[in-house]
Amino acid sequence: MPKLIMHVGVDDTDSTKGGCTTYVIAVLVEKLSRLGAKFLDYPVLLRLNPNVPWKTRGNGALGFRIECEENLVAAAKETVVETVEELSDLGSKGTDPGIVFVCRAQIPEKAAVFANKAITKIVNLKEAKGLVAEIGGEALGYNTCRGIIGALAAIGKKFDGDYTYELIAYRTPKNWGLKRLVEKSSIFEMDRLTRPLTFNNVDLEKQRVIITPRGPDPILFGIRGESPENVKKAFELIKPLEPVERWVIFRTNQGTDEHIVRVSALRELGQYTNVAAKGFVSSKPRNVPLRHVVFSVKDESGEVECIAFEPTGNLRRVASKLI
């Protein structure tokens, strides 16, 4: 029986009340493997432009590539759709899932260009749908269908530069929404033993654990690192005090600053963009409202106001001493 390669992208299944698209993929890894599909690489966790105003939390889109027999393609698609519908919070405003299927060996370069645009800029749904049709794909959306944008980006992304990995461990459903139980000291010890090959585990300044989220989503903790081996080793050093239902390693662009665009002049700054620019401090920093630090920067092309928000800690203190 001939085999086909199928690229699958999924985005925006969660809501502020719970859920997580990475968990949808984790469940699909099990279901599709049972069906007979072969995963050709680590699933993708692609962080898109963090400044878009309609993101749920981290603006992450998910994707994966599988190889399966031609007669199983329909069943694989049905499994994806059923799982997305089952685990999405479709009744919540702002939850707009999208699924994209592309059955071909290689994804066209146009999709890679689209992915890079989605990481750094604002992309509209019409453009995404048009490109899906152009490359011979199939898109399925719910509510406003905005998730199709991220789903296509996750398929199109080429990890041919800098990338990292994240191992995400998930809770059993009965514990969702309850306090997370992980031995705090084991996380600090893991960080000490694996840093800098893992990163963003703890806030040493505030002695606070970072790898455990605070919301009602299914994630127990997530470990970010430079290789699959690094995050797996770190995982083995952590002592969870509640059951881990499953865990998955994702390839990701986290920690790469890929969303930042370098500009030569301040006039090139645009709404919802992430930039790196040079300029001179042009006003004395001030505290507003006694927590955030506000100051201005200018160059020959213009002047902009900058804010170092309170959670940035050291950055805020440095900003207050700029002039």
C-alpha cells in the first residue's frame, strides 16, 4: 500500500478558562500512533508574534508531520478533527480553532515565508486561506476561524536556523484546576545541574519556580532546553508529587528572539511589532504608577516612549538609572 506524508497544523483550541493546544497534540501523538501513523520529527511548538492583541496566552501554534498508508489518511484526518473538537473550548469567546492538512512530501517555500511573517507581523485570515488553497491543502476552522493562521504557520516553519526544545509534562484530568504538586527543591536542583543547557526554569532573583503554569490548563510543567537529551535529563531530575499522565518533547523557536526585527531608525517602528533599535535616552526615567519605569528614546528620525514593566525586575532597575 502506498504511503503518504501528511503535515498537520492546529491552533487556538484553548481559552482563558483552560485547555492547551499542546495537550491536543500530545493526545494526537498517542491516537495517531495507535492508528499506524509514523511521526517523522518532533511535534512543532511555534511561538508567533507575541504582540498580537487576540492571543490567549503565549500565542503558540502546533504542527507535526506523519507518514501513513494512503488508505489511513481519511481516518487520520477524522481523528484530528474529533480530538480538536473534543478538547477545544468552543463555547468561549476568543477560542477560534483552526486545522490545516497538507498531503505532500515538501511544503512550498511560500508557506515558510508566511510562517516567518506570522512570527514578526500581523497576518490576516484571507491571506492564510488563500495560501492553503494554493499549496493544495485543506483548512477547517471554528467560530472566527482565526486559528487557521497559526496552523498554517506551524506547518510552513522551517527549523533551519536556531531552535530549542521543550518537554511538557501533563496532569491527569482529575487534577486540572487544582494546585500543582511538584517538589520545589528538585526544580532548583535540576536548574543548577542542567543550566545553561536548559533555561527559564526558575527566577533566582525572586526564588520563584517558572516551569509550572498558574492557570487551570493541563500542563504540570514544561522544561526548555537546547536538545531533546537535555530536557529529558532535566525531566528525570524533577520530583512530581502528583501523577504525570503523559509527556511530549516539542521542537520550538522559544528562546531564539526570532520575533525581534532589527530596524535602522525609530520611524520604522509599527504597531504590534517587536523591534531592536538604537537611540539616545531623551527623558529622565519616571515611575508610573510607582511600579513601571517610563522613559523616552530618540534618534534623527523621531522619538518613542519606552516602558520597563514591573515584572522585568532587573531591567526595570537598570532603566531607572539610564539618565
